[in-house]
Amino acid sequence: MTLKRLFCLLLPLALIACEPKPVEEPEEPGTEQPEPEPEPEPEPEPAVHVDPVSLSFVEKGKYDITMSFDPEAGEYLLTTTGTDPYIYTAGLEAGLEEQHRILSFEYQCNSGIDDLQVFYGKSITEARSRHFGAIPSTIGSAWKEYSCSIASDRIAHNWGSTGDNLRLDFGTKKNVKIHIRNFRLREMNDAELKAYEEELGKAQGKEAEAGRISAYLSKNYPCSISSVVISATQVTVKGRTDGGSGYCLADIGPWESLTELKTFPQKTAISSSSFTITLPRTVARDGLPAYDRVLSRFAVVKVEGSSQTLCSHARYADEIYASSKPAEQKPKTKKGLGGFIINGNLSDLDKLGITSVTVNIVLNSVVNTVRSGNYTVEHQFGGVTYYMDKGYTGQLDKIMAECRKRGIVVSAILLNRQSDTNSKATALMKHPENDGGNYSMPNLTRADAVNVYAAALDYLASRYSSDTYGRIHHWIMHNEVDFQKEWTNMGDQPEWRYMDSYVRSMRICHNIAHKYDPNASVLISLTHSWAKAEGQYASKSLLEDLCRYSAAEGDFLWGVAAHPYPQSLMKPEFWKDDTRASYSDASEFCTFKNLEVVSGWVSEKGHFYKGEKKRILFLSENGTNSPSYSEADLSKQAAGAAWAWKKVAALSGIDGIQWHNWQDNRAEGGLRIGLRRFPDDKDDPGGCKPAWYVWEAAGTDKEESVFAPYLSVIGINNWTEIFN
């Protein structure tokens, strides 16, 4: 309810309260007053309808898109010319009414749009946007209405005043034509209003659940679990109760939301205040013939009649039997490369002196629930047989082999594509609350979905834990989770509810990886936002959330995969443009300019693993842009690379930097952040940029001479000036 509307409701009541009351005449003795007639029920106020507000597109600021307009038909034709097409609307001529909650237009588009993203202007940031998903194709010359509710976004972003505009991003495909007419903002129809009210109810439920999760993590319980040890065949759980009766040990599966459970089906009676309980490692439950309790967490619950109450924090495995124990491997230097693939420039690994890489792995391309196409390699998990893609695995084998023979440390970036693929597992692994974005949070709401996700991880961890095929040393959990709507989508979520699913995903991967490699870390992937949310959440806040989970449910080997791009990815001169990147822990951004912030956070002993060991900090995706291939722009990019290396080399909290990208990529929205040019560049296809030579010299005896020309580009006399 708006303040204006609330004031209008309260004002008549206030006026009535202030009116003078009539003086009542005393009744004459013996006279009876008739009963007053009941007041008639007030008629409901008729709904107030508002006229739609027309919107129009403007030429200014559009990108990867052309526009023409037929004024007689009132019809736009938009044609995408690249992979990041967007266009702006004109500013509103007057402020909107509260009822203007639906963005709609009629359209023709034979090929369809894979995603519509709407940005709510004042400032154009991911945090002020929403993905509304695909715009379906139309048949022939038929017109179809597309509509989406912007009601909650208007409130969240205070959008709808005079001059406010929108930016519409029309998917990721070029050469798509879409005709648009009757482009407007209108009120909701009855069906839309009902759906909106239902969504409001769900949102309130999510907020309440988030509150219960936060309270659970902070609560002092009367009982505790002190250790969980997983052997090859058994689980041993130790703990204490307060000496009362009716206590049981509960086994909680990763598909179960702990704070929402009313009963705990998997229970074992506790017979003494100090207890040790041994259970078989595998058990048939929830449709899984041989569920592996390596995925479980265990808690004390009290049973009193039909009531079951949680009486301790849940605890995951502290020790896990490993079938192999490869030695811990650290990068020989801090110099790495992001997004490593097999291409024609493999000699760069040697020329540049690369000692660590990241590798993208799309899990839907690994696993299927049925045998089909290349999905022919059988792998069992939880007593269920799945099928792994032989061709995709073969490509991974080649990547791992190149890294193995050079002693390169590999961090796998685990991605869960939400759109259709050739795998039947895609729909199962997509989170049920996903509403778009590039990738999805894994579905951790049902046992069969968890098991197929775990099966893919188990296959990868078992295959890449030795020298046979190569080794994945660390596991980066999804991508840029503070910008979850774009990169690990779970729909609109309060922070604690989102993090509860994310931590469960981390724990699944961690425990499976530790079946084969006790030194493997799982890393949280974060953008350059720090103390202030630019996407959905602030990176620093998510790190603090992780610390609370570790304190409550037992610590585990997690680390940080930070992406400290410049404040604007397009602008390479972060040393002067990153005005919101300070050296305070309250800095809004953490970029190459102020790497001291994230290095300092991870170096605090209070953030160490079990208070003893610094967590891994990789700068797993970052680079500076060359807006063009002009000499000036290439020099700015190279200067940024030199600055980044100098800081990384000096800051003890940072274990490595994987420069992204190896080569400029046409699919990255016009960015040129690679060490090499576009492969199809007309002047020098795939040629080495000055940043390539900076990266080659970094950490060698050529560093000072190669870096020296970039001091003047930055405007300093000595590299010591870049440090705080």
C-alpha cells in the first residue's frame, strides 16, 4: 500500500475523531427509547480503472539492434544484429498510477526471443532488472500479446516517476526480427491480479522461512553433535543431550529444508546423554535403493507423542573415507588463465608460464537419466544407473591431460544449464523456482533430483582425481552467486533462503570430492560487488553467511573465487574510474584497484578453516577491456594487467589469478578482455595483444622492462604507488 493511499484511508477517521460530539438529552423517567435501526452495510467502493500509458522506443543508446517505425500502423520493427541486443524507451511523460502494473505489447516473431530482460532506469544495473524468460514464436502473420507483471519491481526500485525509462534486452541471438505494436503499461486483469496476490503470499512465506533459517543458525540448543565420521561402510556420530528422555538422532537428506521439517522420518533412538551411534553408510530411502549418507547431516531431535522438535544444530561429515589420497597440489606461481579449452594456441600455456586454469563444466552435458546419443557411459550412484556423455567426457579428458603433463592446477566451474539440452536430466536438475537467467541453482527439493546431480559430481570426481585422466583440484560452485538471477537462478529469494540451498549444493560437492581427494576445496563464486549488492546480494554478506553455516554445522574446506573486474567492465582505466572502490572493508566494490580488501578479508584468522588454515582465494575470472584495437586502448588494457599482477604478486591472501579471457569472444557483449584478438579479426586474427606480453613477462626477469612503459599510462612513477 502506498503512503498516499494509506493517508487517504486514515484521513476520514482522523477528521471524525476530531468532530465535536452532540450533547445527549437525558431521557424522561418511564419512557423507553426505540431500538435504533441497524446501519446498512456500506457498498464496496467501485474499482477505479486507469487508462493504459503508451511507451515508445528511442534510437539513443541502443546496442546490437536496429529499429524502424511505421507511424500509420503504430508498429516497430526491431532486428537484432549481435548477441547482446538492447534498446531504451522514452522517459515517462507523467508519473504512473499504482494500477499500472503490467508491461505488454502485441508482437510477431517467427523465431521467438530466448529471454526478455527489463532494466528499470535511473541507473542500469543487474540489481535493477528482471529476466522474464522467453518470448514464444508466432505463426505466420498472427499477432500475439506478450505481458509481464512489473508490480513488485516498481515498488522495489521506486520506478514510475516522470522521466523514468526502461531498457529492454531482447535475448542473445542475432538476426532475429520482432514486430511490436500497442506497447504500453496497463492495469491487471482479474486473472493477473489473482496471480499477483498469490505471488505476494509466496513472498511472505519465503521471508518467514528465511527468518527461521537465520534464527536456527544463531540458536543455542540444549544438545549437540560433536563429530560425524564416514568410513567405507559406516557412519559414526558422536554427541550429547541434556540427559532428558525421548531423544533421537535424525538423518536429514540434502533435499530436506531443515527448518521446515515437522517430522524426521529417518531416526535412531539415543539411549544416553553422551552417545556414539554407528549406522550403515547406505540405506534405502525416498525412492533411492542405496542412498549414500555421505550427503547427510545429522541432528538431535526430541520426540514427545506426535511432536518432534529439533534440539541441536545439524552436522555434516567431519571425516570422509577416501578411496585415493593424492597429495595436495598448489600452483607453482600465481599466474593462471581462465576458461581453458583446447584450441590452436596450446603453446601459450608454456610461453605464458601458466600454472593454474579454470575449466567450465556444464553438468547437463555430462549426465543423462536415459541412454541416448553420446550418453552411453554407465555410472551408478545411490543405486541408480545414469549415463554420461562419452563425447563431452572425451573433450574434458584432453583438457585435463594438457594440464596434467604441465602440473597445472585445475578449478572446475560447475554450471547447470536451465534451458533445454539433449539431456533428460536438465528438467530434473533445474530448480523449480528458477525464472530465467543463464544457469539454474540445482534442484535440491527432491531426492531423485539431488541424486542425479550428485551422480554427475561423483562421476567427475572419481574420474579426475588421479593421474589416469588428469585431476580437478578444486570445484567452483556455479557462477557469480551474488548475481543469482543471471547466473545461478532460483527466482526471487531472501538471502538466507537462497544461501541455504547454495550451501547444501556446496556440501554435496565437497563431500563427494572428498571421497577421492581429501584436499579438494569448493569455492564460492562472487562478482566485484563487495559490501553493497549490485545484483541480488552483497558478496561480503554471503561470505559472512558461509562463516555462520560453518560455525553451526561444522566447518569444511571452502574458499573464494572472486571476480574483481573493474567497476565498469567496459572501462579499462579502473585506477581513475573506480570511484566506488575504496580501501575500506565497507567498500561498495572490490576491483583490481583495491584487491587489498578481499585479500585482507581472507587473511583474517577469524575466517580461517577451523581457525587454523587460510582459505583459498583465487581471482578466477577477471580482466581489463580494450574498447577497441587502437594503440591507446590496447595500452590501457595492458597497463591494467600490469597493475593486477603487481598487486596479486604482493598480496599474501591471494593464491592465484586466472586471467579472463584467453581470447576475445564475440559473445561477450562487445568486450575485448582477452589476451588475444578476436579469432575473426580482419587485421590480425587471434593476434597477441600488448596484455599478452605483459602476462608473459609477469613473474620473470623481463617483468620490470616490459611493465615500465605502463607507469606513464597509469600516471605514476613507481609501482609502490598502487598500494594502499
